Amino acid sequence: MFNEDDSRNRYDDFITVRFLLASKMRPLLLLLLSDREYDLNAFREELDKPSASILHGLKELERINLIKKNFKRYSLSSKGVLCSASLKKLFMDLYIFEINRDFWLNHSIESIPRDSFRNTYLLKDSVFVESDEHNLSKSFTKYLELLSNCGNMEIILPIFLEEHLEIILENLENGDNLLLITNEEVLSSLRNSKYYGDLADFSKKGQVIIRKVDYDLKVFLTICDEFMSLSLFFKDGLFDNSCFILNEHSDGIKWAKALFEKFFEKSVRVI
Amino acid sequence: MYYFSVVGEELKFLNNSDIRLKVLVDLVDGPLKIRDINRKSLLSYSSISSNIHKLCDEGYVEKIHNSFQLTNLGLIYITLLMDLRDVISTITDNSDFWLDHDISSLTIDDLNKLSSLEGSELIRCNSMDIYKTHKEFKRLFKNSKQLKVIFPYLHPEYPKLIRRLVLKGISVDLIVSRNILDGFIRDIGNDVVKKGIYEGNFSIKYLNDDIKIALAISNEFITVGLFKLDGTYDQNRLLLSNRKKAISWGLTIFDSYDESALTLVLD
């Protein structure tokens, strides 16, 4: 039933990963050396650790050719530069998940292609905008405020809410554009709403494109020139209106655009 | 350092135990019962059981009926750890290539996607065939239907190869260092350069800065050559891959050079 050889190979390759990450000293040394050369004294000052444990870590890294020693000074080998860069990326990739573990444990991520989690270092400057007991609509209000200053909009819309459409239409009246991806359910509500005629008119003017996917959407993504926001559904299928991820940096917008593109590829134009 | 201080403890927890990693890897393909994990990994029931409960406590695995499955965090952590494993395996497999070579031409983004080169073949000259890399390079060129190349150095045979391809109507985009630009144009032939540019199947751009990478990308392959730390080009080693991921990695690098390269203005 199972291919044991294949299974064993999948684990054996983890030997170096484990060697690097099962210790705190080894990654620290690689990270420090990625900025400049160090001698033992400089390491001691930086790390506040005894010489013996620093030297032990250095010898281990030297043994597998990740660092080299020249006249008491340590530096990364080119292989070490690559390993150190990969470790840095891993730490930054995981950061967004570690600062709010509960958010990721309680929400559905099934709509997000696994590839998108390979570049989450781009989200490292994000903040979680959360409602609290003093203001239950804090995140909703903040989102509407952001949306009203949005400019050109790219939105993946899995829910139908009149407040969103009011603001979107105001933006369109100001000359902004909208590229919307949604599903049949939301589209049907949209068609039966008072907003559809206006959207169709803006579409004729070339300001609106609406596209549709044939599967259940579980992400609410908004991208503008200035920010990206991402809301998710709870695991029980209900939309979470109390928290969203906000990123106002070009990296975060880049991550969101790549995600948008994946949905775009699987969508068809409706209007 | 800051990001490591946030995630280091969790990574240490997962990597401290071989068994925990094995369990996570096994669950990547979907939920399993303990006896399935036992059959896949050959670990004892008791080791699996105690570690899987620790993974549940830390939020990486959850129990659904009698099976265990990865939580979102478990899936994300093991996906990224498997990526790191692939990068390290790419570096280790071609250790000879990466060690003591100048990799300053690669950006952090390029290095981050190094696992795209997994499974590449390292072509190495030996005493029986001291021109092996050169021959391989020529062979690949000849069969190309479309070519993008970054040349940091001039070899007398390459302009001739390019000339033949351009005359055959094959699409060739070239980026070279400023100091070899004139030599390249002279050896390809001014008339052929003009003809190719006019007909749209040839472009040649140049960079005033030193180029520290040799890159050739076709529809079917990518080759990468690097400079040694002493500043000389390593003619004895060439990394070759025909995988789509590797080709797309190379195209990204080519595009970034292309953006900053200057277009040749012909009289």
C-alpha cells in the first residue's frame, strides 16, 4: 500500500534542516554572519553566551562548509550565504502566522493556493485589524474607510453587502476602476439589487469588469494602490467580519496581486 | 534576528524530534490513523502516539474521529520546512558549484526561490574532457527555438553560434557587459545584427556594470555559470536543468537584468 523507500527518502533529506533548526545557536551565528565578518569577541558581545558554546556552534557550521575561518575571523562561505538567506526567508515567511496563531487556526484557508504560503515573507509588515469589546464594528468601519479612499480596486468578493457596493459606486463615480471576481451566489444577489444597473453602466464606460468563478470563495481580498486587505471565513463556514489583515506596503500588495492573479486565471468574464 | 526571535522556539520544537517531523510529513497527503503512520514511517506506536499528542497540544495536528490531520499551522509549517529541505538539497547536491563562487549577482528573491533548481545537473569538465561545459553549451544552443542569454565574457565561438541562430530566424535576446559589446557585434556581424533587429528576432542590450553570472535560457533548458571568488569565470562548471520551474527562475533573473540594461542604438 505504501512505498516505504519513497517515504524514507522524504525524511532523510531533513537531516540538514534539523541540524540547522534544532539549535538556537547555529541559526543565530548564520544570521549574524550574513551581515558582516565576526571574531569570537564580537560574537560574545553580540550573543552574550559563553565562548565554549559559540565555538562549538562555529565548528559545527565550519564542518559542513557553511562558514570559513581566516585569521580568527569568521565569514559565510557562498554555500553559507545561500543557507542563511533561506533561513531568513523561512523566519519571515512564518512570522505572520506566529504573531496571530489563533487567527490561522480558527479560519479556513482552503481557498488560498498552497503556493501563496511560500511567499508570506511579503506579508511581514501586516497588521491584524480586530474588533474588540469597546468597538464591535471596529474592523468593519476601518475597512469601509479604507475602501472609500481606495482609487482603482481589485476585489475578490465572496459576500454581498450593500455598504460595500455604496462605496464602490461612489469610487466609480469619481472615475476609479473596478475589477471584481465573485461567485454565482453573490452575482445573483448583485443582479437582483438596485446596484446592478449602475455597475452595468460603468462597465459600458470601461470602468468595471466583473468575473465569476464556479467554486466556493472563502477569501475576501481587496487590493488598491495603497493597501491590501484580506478577510477569511471561520472554519464553520461563516464569514468573519471582526478581523482582517491589512498591509500598506508594496510587498504586501505584491503578495495580494499574485493571489488575485490565481483566482483571475480560473474566472470567466460576466460583464 | 527579530523574526527568528518570534519563530525560533516553534521551529526548535518541531526540529528537535525526528519523529515529529516524520509525522507531519506523513500527514501532508491527508488524515491518517496511527496504524497508517506506523506502516508508512516504521516508527513504533508509542513514539507516534506520544509525539502526535504533543503536536496536537501545540496546534499543529488535530484529531478528527479516529484519524489525525494537520491544522492550518501544521500544513503551513511543514510546507515551508519541506521547501527549505528542497533548497538545502539543491545546494548540497551541487555543493561544488555553490561553494567558493561569487553569488552577488543573485538577489535575495532569486536565492529564496533556489529550490526551483532542484534536480539540476552539474556539468563538470574533467581531465578526459576539458571542454565538456563548452560542448554542452554549444549543443544546447544549436537545438534552441528561442533563446535568452546573459554573457559576461566573450568566447570566440559564441558570436558565431548566435549569428547562425539569428540567420535561421530564431528569436535571440542577448545581454552583455559593455566591455565586450563591440567585440560581440563585430563577430556576429554588423549586417546580421541590423537584420535581426530589423526583422524583430534579435535584440542586444548591454550593462555598464560587471556581470557576474552567465545565464542561457531556452524553451527547453536553463544553464547557469558563476564566477569564482578570485574574479575569474569558472569555465569548468555549468549547472543545467530542463525543468519548467528552473526555466521560470532563470527568466525572472533575465527580466530583472533586462530592465536595467541599455538598448543598443544602431547608426
